[in-house]
Amino acid sequence: MSPAPDERDRIRAAMDRILQGTAQHSNGALTIVALAQEAGVPRNALTQRHLDLKNDFYAEVRARGQTPHSEIRLRRQIVKLKEPSAKDATELAQLRTDSSTSSAL
């Protein structure tokens, strides 16, 4: 399936709306999914055919001092994944302390 002739124009217009906070067809999130929905194109249009526009979108988001929602979500997930590790480290330290105390007896 070939892209519609105005696909790039629709993506650029959608970028402008999302970045201005005036999204009409999406939730306005700073993500490729929202951008595709706002432009009325499949997501793979941005991930396969128009990588330059996807990169421009993220560059503009960062230039405005904003963090893309996908990056925020990933950072939260990293924090959650590290939490059990910190808990495990505390528990391991306690077990080591208990072990060295009981072996000294």
C-alpha cells in the first residue's frame, strides 16, 4: 500500500497541533502513537516511511524542554524495576548480618 500523497503534510500539521497543545484527533500526548492518530496515518508511517518526521517531532519536543511521554514512562518503569533490587539488597545485608552473628556464636 503506497502512502497518500498528502501524508507528510498531514503529519507536519499534526505535529504542529500536538506541540501547540491543540490536538483534535488524539489525546495530544508527546508520542508517535498520538502523532499518527492525530495525522490519521498508521503508526508504521512514522516508524518506517517517515523516520525523518518522527525524529523531527522528538527533536522539537526536546528543544522545547519537554520530555516525550514514552521516555517518562520508561523512566518510571526503570524506577519500579530498581525498587525490588533495593529491597533485595537490604534483605541480603540483613541475612549476612544474621549469618555472621549466628556463626560467631
